[in-house]
Amino acid sequence: MPVLAASASALSACTPLAGNHRPGAGNSKLGPYKSLRDYYAALEDRNLVVNMGKYDSSSYEFPGLLYRLVDQFGVPHTPCVAAEKVKIDGEWINGKLIANHTANGHTNCIALGIEPDPDCPIRSFKKAREHCMKLYRENKFKFPEIPPKVVSREQAPCKEVVLTGDDIDITKFQFIQGNPADAGRYINTATVITSDPELGYNLAIYRCQLKGKDRLMINSEPGQTGWKMFQAAQKRGEKSVPIALAMGQDPLTWTISGGQIPIKRTDDPIDEYAIAGGLGGKAIEVIKGETTPHLVPAHAEIIIEGEVIFDEMGPEGPYHELFGYTGEFKEENYSMRITSITHRKDPWVVNSFTSVAGGILTAPDSGYILADLQRFFKYVTDISAVPGALGTYWISIKKTKPGQAMRMAKFLMKVAPILKIIVVVDDDVDIYHRSEVLAAMATRWRMDTATDIDIYNALILDPGSLDQKTNVKAVIDATIQYPEEGGVENFPEKNRTNLKEGSPGIFERIDKKYADILFQTSWG
């Protein structure tokens, strides 16, 4: 079984939105896209971008706006947010700053080349997930691969401007401090490219703190592939390793870099560019780095290259981490010396505003997770992460026997460190509707017999872990309990079910007749 990705789908109830938040049909072509700019144009065309104009980074209004958008609409309903230029330390820097660009449920379809549902981002997400599940199942429970295509320098926009030597100055780009409690300015959306003779190439997303004109700190946590590669190189007696960072990459390369795709089932190296190409059905175009041997995305906005030098470890952090709490200060972390920067003219930068904005595209991760779950537990019908509660998952099942919910959930706890709380419900409960899940917990869950609390492996970034390895976690079986499980003999029908069965089409009629009342953007 795979490890569940930290960025797995965080969805809320599906309510069509009015006004500027309702996506149009769009005239631009669907993905896959070679570049961030092509993808962004498609989002603009479909009314999925809010542009805040100029942004003074000292105001912290960008993360503040994202918090309020998520508060108001929920992550899968929020738009991409952009600023045209950014002020840092009193100076304006040309080039867009973008965030939340793959959070909206519609973006899964748009990036994968599927026409989204015109009204509902949740239905768009499910449509994209079904597409990914089909790819995964038809390829014998692996995603298909299309090897990357090496292009010429003239075909690589990332080479428009080349900086080496004294011209290198990473502080001149719109990399910002995302939270007042951070140690400084960070790069947090780069595809970090590393390699190893045995482990092969790796694409990942690590937080990278700016430490000077030609210095970055690279935070790869213990156990992550980059960390394993650094450790292996040190054991071989190497003093440094080459490294490259690609920023403003296409949405599929971004997703592969930040998720748990591909699933590593053997020790054989995996070509993650090929997985990204396979997801989109089109090869990712790459080019050799300027001062490293690594292949980098040819259509990226910025490529930073250099070497991690093992005898130049230094302090890094704190930083606003993915669980929504401040990540720790580290006395020693890996240091990168920059040897070249290549970029587009007036390059764009994406910032993740970790734990606030949405992360990668969620349909591929969620698709293979659900497909694998259904291989082993055929009665599983759906899985969703809870918005704003990283590690909390709601799973629906078509229950036919006592003990099914607990058996499946406890198995998941053992194989997926990201999990903290699992709530299992019957398939008549909409797991994308918070109130329905809470209602099932309030009426169907027997706390004395349908609860498992135990110690399991945890993510190293879990703020509640005492040893940064394990934590106490909970499984809640909120399915209707059979008498053998301590439940009542005849559990009553839901009032909502009786209404739907007694008056077929009731909600469709209501949605149509009272749309002006129901689908306003806000009620104060």
C-alpha cells in the first residue's frame, strides 16, 4: 500500500458560486501545458484568478487574503491569487507573484486536459480523479510513463537570461518572507533536482531559505530522498553534490515533485519526468543545466544551479510549516552555493504560503490512493482529506460485515504516517459535506466499542510528536454499528433520505427554482 501524500485532496461541500467566483467555459485550450504561463492564461480565461495588483511584502496582505478566501469559500473553491509586481526591502521587482494556482477543484481537470464541470469544483475534482484512476488501473497499477524530451537552447525559455559569477544575486527576485515568524525569505515551490548513482534522479519540494546573494539553505528532512542522497554522498567521501532548483514549472511537474507519485515499490530508480509526461500524455521538455549535469524543465521561469557543500552546514528556520504551526529552527542544515541562475525575462514566482494555500493538484494522488484501497478493500467507496486539518481523513464504505471499517482503517494507519485521525462512514454519507460526517459521528459512532487509539509512526514535522517519529492516533468507526458490534437492532432511516425517496428530484427542483437565493456569493 502507498503512503498517503500530505497534499492529498482537501475538499468541502459542493456549492455552486455566483459572480466572479463562478468559472466560465473558457476559450483557451485545456492542458497539458508546457509552461506556467500557458496554464495561468487558461485560469484567467475561466475566471479563476484574483489579481491584487502591486504587493508590498512587508504588509503580509497576500497570506492574509488567502486565509480569508479559504475561510469564506474552502480550499477547493478558492481562486489563484496573483500580484503584478512585488516590493521587497523598499524596491519594486517586476514579474508576477502567484499563489494557490492548483487549489481550486477545477484546476485538476484543466491541467490534465479534461473539460471541468461548469458549476462544481468537487465534481471537477472527481472527474479528474476518475481519469487518473483509469490511467493507473489500465497500466497495471502504475502510472504510464513518457520519457522527457531534450530540446535545444533556442527552444528553452528558461535560458533567456544567464547569470554567473558576480552577476548572481538571488535576493533580486521576488522570493518573499511568507510569515512574520519565519527566519527570512524562502523559496518554497521549487522542484529540487538531485541525483545519486544508485537512487537515480529525484524531484522534490523542500523549503529553501535565502542566506545571501549566492547562498541557499536546503531543508530535506531525514528519510526524504534528497536527505538520503546527501547522506550517501557523504559516506562515499564526497565533499559536495550538484543540485538544481526549477521554479515556475508546469503544473504536472510541480505535482509530481510535491506528491507521493510515483509509488516506489522497488529499489530501482524512477524517472519522475516520465511520470509527469505520462499523466499528461505528452513528454515534458527538458534541457541540460548551465553549470550542473541535471536535466531541468525547459519552460520553467527560473533555474538555480549549484552544489550542496557538506562542510558548510549552517542554521536554518524557523518556517511556517505544513501542519499550520511554526517549523523548528535547525542549528545545522544543508547549504547550497549557487553557480548559475538562468531565467525568463521578468520571471514569475510561485509561493506556496504553506498550510494556507492549496498545494499540488490532488486528483493524481487521490486517484491512485483510492484505486489501491479498493484493490485491497473492495468495499471502500471514497476517501477525502479534511480541509484545514492535515492528517484527518474521511473514508466512506459500503459495509456488508461487522469489523470492516476498523480493519481497513487500522491497516491504513500502519502504512501511512501522514494520517492522524480516520473517520469511517457509510456510503450514504457525503464525505465532502462536513455536517453530514459530523452528524454520522454524533448518531452512529459508539465511543466505547467503535474507537481505536494507539501509537503509530508519524511525520517528522508533526508538531505533537514527542520523539519526531511516532504519535497517538485515532480511528473512529462512524458507520451504523451491527448488533455484533454493539449497535441497535434496527437503525432508523435518515429524514433527508425519506424526503428524497418520497419526493424524487426535490433538491434539483429547489436548486432551479430558488437559485437566486441559494447561490449568492455571500450572506453577510
